[in-house]
Amino acid sequence: MYIAMNRFRVVRGREADFEAVWKGRDTRLNSVAGVIEFRLLRGTSSDDHTLYASHTVWESLQDFENWTHSEAFRAVHRNVGDQRGMYLGHPQFEGFEVVQYLAIGSD
């Protein structure tokens, strides 16, 4: 498995706008091979921003890379620049190969 995360520092007071953008967009992930799950996470707040992370689990690094080179990826990210005043800096990408996985509570 592979986990792809982007961390966003969202300007304080713009959290509802940020969440509305994510909840209202067509992610196109339903039709992408290898995607297992997606989560949008809200973290702690400081004086000037609230931390968010997008968290996507993939069957493999190759599946994630295929997504990033697809037309669906380009379409989803086409208007990202429209929300520039919402962020402090650029999102920070973090990618992880899963080295251990425990499904707690399953048989």
C-alpha cells in the first residue's frame, strides 16, 4: 500500500471555504484504479492558520503515480489557483510506503 498526503495551512477564518471547496468538487477518485480510500483531515489551529491534510490510500505507488499523470488528475486540479488567498504557502506533499498494516477488530 501507499499513502499520499498533502498538508495545507489554511488562513484562519477561511476554514469553511476550504472545506466547501473539497466537499463540493468532483474528485473523480471513484473511477481511478488502485485507490482504496480518501480522507480530508482538520488539525490544530494557530494564530494565523488551521492545519489540514488530504490522506489517500492506494494499492501501490504505481497506482498513485498513474493517477497523477491522468487526465482526471489534471481536471480535478485545474482550478486550484483560484483559491490562492486561502492558503499560507503551497501544500506540502508527503508520500509513504506502508511497511506494516494491522486491521484492528477484524477476523
